[in-house]
Amino acid sequence: HMKAALATKLLSLSGVFAVHKPKGPTSAELLNRLKEKLLAEAGMPSPEWTKRKKQTLKIGHGGTLDSAARGVLVVGIGSGTKMLTSMLSGSKRYTAIGELGKATDTLDSTGKVTEEKPYDKITQEDIEGILQKFTGNIMQVPPLYSALKKDGQRLSTLMKRGEVVEAKPARPVTVYSISLQKFQPPFFTLDVECGGGFYIRSLVSDIGKELSSCANVLELTRTKQGPFTLEEHALPEDKWTIDDIAQSLEHCSSLFPAELALK
């Protein structure tokens, strides 16, 4: 009876909440882990995942985080999955640690080093002096290794297969603010607030070039997405229970204007 009641409760959950993604898993892997955990708690069989089977438990995420990145991942459950597209276009905030003097093929520390350049002449003033160029409405070329698709295939999958992937064209993105938090050469820490479709890895790489050196992302944390913050709203894995999520959905429903919830 307990399990049946839990299963009913699980399937009635609806809305948007946030989880804390650790470094390591991809966003999709994390979502599968969340789903398996919830189905197991409700004593429901974990469906062998096929596109054709009607999923009993609908769950999705709004805004991929790279596997090496951590922080806020917004999750929709039940009819809340319909609200996720609006999350993608919303603002996001990141803390990024960049490393000067090294470029990699993935633009972060997980990739192969493709170039090394001196950085010893670069000062804190130099970095602060160029941040203005990356603020406002700017053009940005997305990374080759990304979740963007070409002919239905992820660019990162094509790259790993050794296929030649043409760079995507630069596209307009918005940066609301950037500030330099810390500079301990070769490492610099940025706090960035930006709109949808923005890549921190491209930003850090472009900053390196602008400083006549090169750079890659050492660490990346998403501290905020839309109204969800890491401190206040993101559920760590030990809170991935039906009750905790139900509570979070109730708490978080007040974060959204009513018209968004109705969409």
C-alpha cells in the first residue's frame, strides 16, 4: 500500500525544480539517475528506455551542463516538462575559473592541449580592461565540442569519431555582466551573467586570444538559472526523494508568474 501511494504521488508530481549536478556525469546521465532513483523508491519497474514506449514518468531538463561542469540543472517533471523551453532562454549565472597559456580542443581542461603561449606579461588590469568588449549584445562562435547538432548528430559525437566538423557561424548572444573575481596567474575567476545559448568555454577562449595568449576553462559552476539558485533551490542527490521533490515543487511554484505555468 505504501508503495502504491508513493507511485501515485510520483506520477502526480508536476512542475519545475532544480538539482545540483556534480562534476562527472553528463546532464542526460544525471537525469536517468534521478529517474531510476524515483522509480525505485515508488517500487515501479524501470522501463527499458525506447522512444516508442509511452513513458510513465515524464522528466526532462532545461539547459545542458557539460559533464565537467557542476551546478544548477533545471528539471521539469510531469506537465512541467512543457515549461522547459522558456527556461532555456532565461538568464543564467556562472562562476568560471580560466587557465591562461593553454588552449585545448574542447576549450576546457578535459581536452587535448592544442597550443601553449606565454602569459607572464598579463596583469589584472589587462583582463579587467577587455571585459567590456564581451559585455552586452555580442557575437559568439559556439565550441566545436558542444551539444549543438548537425544533421541530427551532436557535434561532440561527430568530433570524437574524428569526423571533420565545420565551425558553426557566430551568433548573437547577450552578456548582462562580467566581473573578474580573482587573478592568480595563470588562473582567473570570472562571475558571468548571460542569456540563453551562451558558452562560457567560448568566452574564456576568446578572452585568452584578446590578451594575445590563449585560455581554457578549468572549472565551471552554474550558480543560477532563471529564478533557481544553487544555494537555495538545487537539490543534492540525497534529496532526490518523492517527498523532497514534492516540497521543492510547492516552494518553487511561487518563483514563476502564473501565465508561464499555464502555457
